[in-house]
Amino acid sequence: MSREKEFERYFKRYYTPIGMYVMRYCESAEETEDIVQETFSIVWQKFYDQDFPDNFKSYLYRVAHNITIDHLRRRHSKELTTPLEEIGELEVTEEAIDTSERDARLWIAISKLPARCKQVFLMSKRDGMSHAEIADELNISTKTVENQITKAFKILKEDLDPSKGKIFFLPFL
């Protein structure tokens, strides 16, 4: 396999999990996106003409972590989501990696939901809106809201079935 193809495989596999990891410390999706892109750019430059390390995943998370710290230090004068002292002391643990990968699987599964189903589900679970509030905002019945949420859970449970090696857990519930 060519180096480019191998890197592309790593990129596709780890882009979203690295994004979920970085997002814990950043204040916006744009900021997270910039850091993740910078992470992959640095890694590509470093390994352009040499073999990727055996512990590539750990290396990638460490680079993302360090770039995040540097990024937060550059804008230290602004109020941060997570205090800089806490960021600098954190280690890239297996638990943090596992959590980011689990969250990435979840958000990928949510992104595959039908549009209306996803909208209703996120309004309920992410935004904390009641069924009545969702129904009012979308001009639909509360029964339709309930049906859409039930449908979302059914699809997500099937997609994230533990028997398929996936974990079904909704961290924002």
C-alpha cells in the first residue's frame, strides 16, 4: 500500500475521533476543525518520507493534544471552556481515546438518521427541549415528536448494537 493510501486510511479512521477529543477543550466547531486539520497536516509532513509509527493512534492523539494546548495558550487572554492549567496536565489516556472513538461512532450514527428524525432527536436530547416545545417549534404534534424520537432510538440501537462490536451509549442523555 502506498504511503498516501495508508495515510488516507488513517485520516478516514481517526478524523472524527480526534475531533471529538479536541472538541472537549475548544469553544467552537471551527476551532476544533482547525486543530484537527493542523494535526493531520503536521503528521503527514513528519511521516511523508518515513514509516508511520507502530503506535500511530497514540502518536496522533498526542499531537492533537499538544496542538490544542498551544492553541489555547495563544488565546489565553479569552475565557476558556476548560482552564488552561487542567488542559496542560491532562494525559492522553486510553479512556480519553476510547471515549472520543465512542462519541465519534455515536455522532456518525446520528448523522445518518433521516433529516426530520435527526432534528427532533437532537432538539430533545442535545438541546434538552420538551416534547411540547419541539412540537410547538416545528408545528407538529407531540405524538409525532414521540414517534420520531422512538424511531431515532431504534435506528441508533441497531446501528450501535454491541453484538456488532459497537457500544450503545448516549453521553448527552
